Amino acid sequence: MSTGLRKGLTSYGDASFSLFLRKAFIKAAGYSDDALDRPIVGITDTSSDYNPCHGNVPALIEAAKRGVMLAGGLPMVFPTISIHESFAHPTSMFLRNLMAMDTEEMIRAQPMDAVIVIGGCDKNLPAQIMAAASADRPTIVVPTGPMVVGHHRGEVLGACTDCRRLWSSHRAGEIDEAEIETVNGRLAPSVGTCMVMGTASTMACITEAMGLSLPMSGTIPAPHAERVRLAEASGRRAAEMAVSGGPRPSELLTPGAFRNALTVLQAIGGSTNGLIHLTAIANRTPHRIDLDAFDRLGREVPVLIDLKPSGQHYMEHFHHAGGMPQLMKRLGDLIDLDQPTVAGGTLRDIVGQAEDVPGQTVIRSAEDPIKPVGAMAILRGNLAPRGAVIKHSAASPALLQHEGRAVVFTSIPDMAARVDDPDLDVSPDDILVLQNAGPKGAPGMPEAGYLPIPKKILANGVKDMVRISDARMSGTAFGTIVLHVTPESADGGPLGLVRTGDRIRLDTPGRRIDLLVDEAELERRRSEQAPTGTPATPDWAARGYARLYHDTVLQADEGCDFAFMRRPDQA
């Protein structure tokens, strides 16, 4: 197999000429023959003025390049798409698959013997790992890392659990305009990803658990020198992998690695988004994520990390308590420690060197968990035939078994227009239902599942209600919220049949979510909304990537990837 500059030659009909021409052009950048004879390590550049979560990427790239060169390799930096949650229209999830395709094709198209992917904000890491799994080039992941904490009036703050909590207080009239503006400048005090257990931190921790990144990579704060040293060490290791030819993602992404990832997802109180992303990654391999097996795992795995939104602390506290190696040590036999890692050994080697921090309370023991069972449960019933998810570790215990009257919003614009209407017929015991907010219906499956509590309910001191949708929710959010209802409303799912006034029963211990309407009535409603002829393509999907997305995106239980991007044996 060809290596280095000879890898993946451009087709001119003459391989020797192709190499001659390639060397002529790269020498224009000042490279010597000695440099060009080295193994090549590609490094993704996801820095962007639109992505403050990646504000440290230039420093990480320089450190990674240094590590590659110290180990005798040639680093080559190349740009890819970069996605920030707050700067992606209509949603970051809409663009995740585009970034995955871009990254995969650039890895395939350009000569590199190994690759370092650098990313952090929610959809970047999953997109990069999806790409790595498909390209199957030796890959090491360098997360950008979480922000450091903020402070306000003596209270520790973090984006974005506290931003949601304080915004709700502002909506309820408890915080005035001046103070909420002050808070706005203190929630995100540095570059890096959210410093709570949101999707970015969840994916960074899962990545480390799957052996795709070096030890402690999931938790080191973004501004710390340790994060830069990690990037240098990753560069060194990538250069070694470029010579040895492995390990490749296909050697690391095993059934045991996915089970470890799902175990960690439960134990850290992780983001529900993590389940969608893991499903998409697994579908790029010969393996699958079994939602029911994940639910069974949740009954065995306790939440051990005292971190918002399930607990009280922040990512830097998790890091200083020993990070992922210490967590995996405390999970004991629940983790398969014989799984290989990109570092060259196994998780057993890493856990054997885990730091024991006296007096730390962030990483709990199995005998003193934050929650006795895992963070998430899979619900099924006539409202979610293919499943729905609830993060019960961040829910109100009193609402986990609840029957109430549905108050239905048919779309996100409908919800925005009516949720704070003083005349809205709603009470605290009702169940808020949002339709048409799934992958196709919104489009892009926005993080709209965290439906706002109506202002007139907030004014009475109510902080939580049962909420149901086919949307997603940020991992930073708190509440009794049923998400990812599948199939979605826009794909003919029964969620689209719910009407205001219907009764719904949530039974989290029984893993049920049911619409208490008889089947004859549901069938009548189905017949009324049954399409006649070929459904028209919505205006937003008239052309380009949007058309590709609309026509091929899968449902939440299949990872929301494009159908044609799965391995052929997964189709």
C-alpha cells in the first residue's frame, strides 16, 4: 500500500507524472524533499470566527504539528466545515451530516497516513467520528475542551444549564433586564464548550471511553496549558500511528467499545443527543445500538458524576477529581477494560494509572451515587412505537409517573406564538405537546424539546411540567421531558394525531408513553390527514443540500444519518 505523498494520487493516467506534479506544487510552499519523504499526518482545522467553542483550535493545531514533527512526521493542516450551536441555521443537527461527509471526503481525497481531528461544539465531534469510522484511516481525536466556570453574585455559573435556569427566572419576572444582561456577559467566560454535561462534554467523555482519544482528553479545560500539551502528545502518537498503520477506527469501534460508551453515557448523566450520535457512528460500522439494551443498561448503571444538570458541579471539577480514568475505575466490572485504545494499550492500562484525589466528591462511588440508576430511559407505547427517550436524572421525580391533558402546539412557530398568551387554556398538571419538530418536520430536529413553561404558570412558581415532542433537547437542560418520539409527526408518527384535550399517560418506571385515545378514533384521524397523491416537497427542501437532507434523512432511532451513508450491511 502506498504511503506519504504517494497515497491517493490524482488521476492523470500516469502515476509517476501525478507524483511529479504533486511534488512540484507542494514545493512551491517551501517543502524540502526530506520533509516530503516523511509519513504524513493530516490535521483538521475547524477554527472559525463563528465558533467560539473552537477558539483554541489554532493553538491546538500548532501543538499537534509540533508533536508530529518531534516524532518525525510531516503535519498537513486542512480546513473542514465547523458548526457552532448558536450560529447554525436552521439547526446544527441539520448540518452534522454535511460536516461528516466533508470530513470523510477530505480524509479520502488527500494524502495522509493518519489524521488528527480537532473539534468540540456539539455536532463537530460526532460528525468527525462518523467520518473517521467510514474513512477508516488511523485517527486520533482531540476535543477542544470545556470552558472554565463563570461567577455572578457569589454563585458559580455555567453555559448553558444556568443560562436556561436564569432565563426562565427572567421570563418569570424574577430577574430584570439589567441583571440578565450582566449575566449574559458572565455565563461563558472563556473559549471552549459548555462546562456542564451538555452534548459537547458528553461526546468528549464518550470519545475517551471508546479509546479514540488520549487519557484525560474529555475533561481538560479549554484554556489550560494541559490541553495544549495533550494536543502535542496526540501529534506524537498520530505520527507513530502513521508509521504502524494503526490502530484504525475499525479496530477500536468494537461492540465492547460501544457498550462502554453507552455505560458512560448513563453514568455521567449525559446528553440525550449522545444516543443519536452513537447510533449514527455505530451505523458506520458493522455494529448497531440497541435501544432496549441501552435501557436495560440504565437499570444497572448508576449516575456517579455530580455535574449539572443532574448534579451540582462543572467539568473542570470533574477533571480535577480524576476525570474519565477515575470514573471508569469506579464503574468497575461495568466497563470492559480489555478494549484497545488509540494510546496503544487497553483501558486497563489507563484505569490502572487513574489519580485518586483525596476528599473529592464529584466522582461518586457505586455505594454513594447521585442517582441509583442511569440517566436515561427508553419509552415505548402507542405514542412512540419505535421509541422515545427521557433523561430522568434531570427530571422532577414527582412527574415521572403522570397522567394529564394534552395542550398541543402544531409547530415551533405555533408554540412561539401561543405559549405565553394569557388566554392559553393550560394548567400545571397538563402535558405540553410539540409536533412537527423532528428531523424532517422542523427541519433539522432542533433543540426545541425544552418547551418553555407558559409565563402564567411560571408566575405561580411552577418550574417543571411534562413536555413531549419529536424534537431534541440540549444536554444542559433540566425537566421532565420526553424527546425523540419516533416516528416523528412529519413522517406519519402518532404524535401528529394528538389533539388538545386528549389524555396522555407517562409511566417512566414502566417505560411507557401512551395516548389514551381509542384506536378507532386514531384511525379516523389518520384517514383525515392521509395524503392524496405524491406529497409536495416543502419549500425549504427545494434544492441543494436541503433537498438531499429531506429525501434521505433517517429517524432518531436510526441516528438521523442519511440512509445511503450507513454501511451497506446496515441498510
